[in-house]
Amino acid sequence: MLNLLLLLLAKLVIYAAVCWVAPKHLHIKPKDALTFALAWGSIRLVLGVLATAPLVYLVTLLAAVGLPMLIAFVLVLLPARSLLWWIVARAICRRHQSTSSPQLKHWVFLGVCASFAVDGLVWISDADFKFFC
């Protein structure tokens, strides 16, 4: 249980860091950068938690048909995380009445890389769980 809480805290910190740089990439000006980063990082974390069960099912389904777990993991989570970060980016733009920035895709890519970076640390540490969106 403590491992899960530490993972959630690590994800929140990483997601907030990604959201901290969002104003530059999305051409917006939030009133308070820290509140902005924590709020949107938390929203991304909640979306990931909600998406976890169906994604775990898809990964195990692909693994059950013979695909190596790591490949199943990447095949499912790469598009899922791209979609989740894109949803957050679009929500930020909409909330701040900003048009889509050409750098939006770079920010989404940064978010996806950050998500996988945390998972990489979990794989290296050999914790009790192997992924959490």
C-alpha cells in the first residue's frame, strides 16, 4: 500500500512538473503557476487512475495471446497516454481560451515521456506492481 501511495505521489510531482511548463508550450498565462501546475497535474493523475483498469485488461489480454508483456505494455499505454495528455492539453487551452498551439504536440510528447519515465523507475525498482497509468 505504501508503494502505491509513493507511486501516486511521484506521478503527481512529475505531472505537476509537466504542467508547470504548459503555459510556455500552450501560450497561456495562468494567474498562479503553482496552483495551475498542481491542479492540472492532479486532473491528469485522476484521468490516469480512471483509465487504469481497462488498460490493465488490454495489456493482460495481449500478453495472454502470446505478446511479451513489455511490448503489450507499450502498445496499449503509448496511445492511451498520448490521448490522456492531449485531452488535458485541449482542456487547458479551452479553459484559458487559447487556440491550439503548434507546440501542443511537443508538450503532449513531454507528458508521455514523463509518464513512462516514472514507470521505468518502477520496473527498475521491481515494485509489487508494474504499471499504473
